[in-house]
Amino acid sequence: MKKVSIDPITRLEGHGKIEIFLNDDGDVANTYFQVPELRGFEKFCEGRPVEELPRIVTRICGV
Amino acid sequence: MAKLKLALYWAGACGGCDVAVLDINEKILDVANLADIVFWPIALDFKYHHVEAMKDKAIDVCLFNGAIRSSEQEHLAKLLRAKSKVLVSFGSCACFGGIPALANLTTRAEIMERVYVEAPSNDNPGKTLPQTKTQVAEGELTLPELFESVLTLAQVVPVEYFVPGCPPTVDLILKVVNALATNSLPPVGAVIASNKTLCDECERKKEEKKITKIYRTHEIIPKPDKCLLEQGLLCMGPATRGGCGTLCVKVNIPCRGCFGPPAGVLDQGAKLVSAVASIYQTNGDEDIARMVNEVADPAGTFYRFGLSDSMLKKKRLQRR
């Protein structure tokens, strides 16, 4: 099955790619959106003083 | 002069560095006169295969922001290194690990568990975790491997220059643009910022540095003209490179060290611990124990932006 990759997805914040699978007729059989990035704010914010979080979580997205 | 070929990339980052480049406002037109941008995911639709197809050293300057924590980011670092004559470590994440490097206080397994299993917004009863390879009906899907540790750019590939800051300020970015325009780049290895510490550049009144209590920022309203450290607030100023324009301390907020260690300082956190220890007034072990307890989050405060680049980090420099 033919695969068309859009990597990276551009003009947005963050990282993403799209994989499009084409069937034998050249029609789209299925499409997958993937996020190939993880930083782990959910975990590493634990244990940080609450008054410091405004200066940490602002770095989730700076756009 | 032929136009320069300029690339900008983000690895483990928030996009703030890219937006900081746009914050130079109308001066972006000078950049457009000076350089053709050949890769910039946030703003232009070039793909990875366009970069792969370039000849080696086809890019004159690459401003690379973001930390390295996955095989994809490592690949892009190596790819852009090969394709670039000058590779600039741009912003705190690329230079020191930045905020994403706080993940070095935990493990990859703990992050995966929290993000994909425990987090209350999840609906994942099968406890499915991302895999580097997944078979689907139509074929195979791949994801990059997440490293155990967050690395700086220079820990992965050689780098010509460092531009610190979270994000680098407009003044610094213009300094880089002007250096490119006039072909007057500093010696390789230079940090494009101030050679003084933040303390040296801070206009607050500094008197006698003696403190008897460390306060958290919500516990006091600091006087606007007196040294924050002298008022008992942990300020990274003595252990941080200047060049930011003292933005945070100007608005009564203590520095958290995003410009990294000053010249000659190996470990930013150790430098500040040493500074605090030398000004805290104690009469024995009890006071010392109290002082230690008053620091709410030592690792996350002293190494807020610099864990990857610190001595502490080196204990965990493994990728799997």
C-alpha cells in the first residue's frame, strides 16, 4: 500500500506528522495523525512550588 | 553579497524562540533582505525531505532552538549540523536544557505513566503507551524514541555559537542579525550575551548581604529598589549571565537563571547555593537545617533552566 507522509506539519505550534495510506486505486484508505513529541509537563510540574508554575507552564506553548 | 541561506528549527521547545524572532517586528524585513529562509517549520512549509535533499553546508546559518530528548530531535540536530556552515544554539533549551530539562528530575517511565495512564483527562483502560513501531491494517506507523534524559544541542553535535534566554531578547537577536549582516561574528564558541552577571547589570541597591530567612515569592511584597536576595528572595542573579536587560527583576520578580551560568562558572546551581550559604546568618546546625527547609524546591529553583548542562545532570546522561 502506498504511503504519503506529511512531515512535519508546519505553521502551528508543536510537532506533528500525517501518514496517508493509499489503496491500489490511489484512493485514501486511511489517514493517521501522530504527535512525535513529548516533554512531560504533566510529570515534572509535580513537586514544583505552586507560585512558580506561572513561570514554568508558560513554556508549554510560547506562540 | 549573495543572500545568506538561513534555517530555523525547533526541537523540544515551546515555539517562544521562533516567536521571539518575529518580535523583532519590522526588522524582520532586514532579515529578509539579508537572507533567504530555507527551513522554518513554524512559519514556512518546508518538509524534512527538503532539508535531507540539500547539499552539505548548503545552509549558511541555522538557529536551532529546543532541547534534544528524542531520536527525531537528535536526527534533526545531526542533519542540520551537516547541512549548516554555522549552527547556533538558540535559546535556553538548546543551550542548557531549559524548562523541558526539569524532566531530568524524573524518569521516562514515570513521565509515560503520568501522561498516558494516570492523568485525569485520559481514557486509557488498556494502559496503551506510544510505541516506536505500530502495525495498523494499512501498514506500519513509527514514532521517535523518547530518550531517558534531556540533552543540550552541544551534547549531541558541535555548535559554533550560543544565544541564551527564554526566549533570547530582541536586542540579542538583532545583535546576531547585525553580526551576520556585517560578517563580524565573534570567535567560535562565543556566548552572544553579556560577559557580566545579571547582578552586575541589576540597578537595585545592594548593601550588606545578610539574610536570616528565605521567603517564597508569595510571602512578601519586596521593596522595588532593593536587592531581592538581600530581602530574602532566592534570586539567581549572582549565578546568571547578564544581557537580558534585567527584565524579571525590573518587575519585582527574582531571576530564575534563564541566561545560564556566567563565563567561568561550571555549575549554575552550585554557584547560587554557594552565594546563599555565604549570606545566610546562622548560629549552628539548627539555623542551617531551617535554611535548607526554607528552600521549597532546591533542584527546580537552582537548576530551573539548566539541568542538562549542570554537573547534576551528568549522572543521568544515558539515553535508554
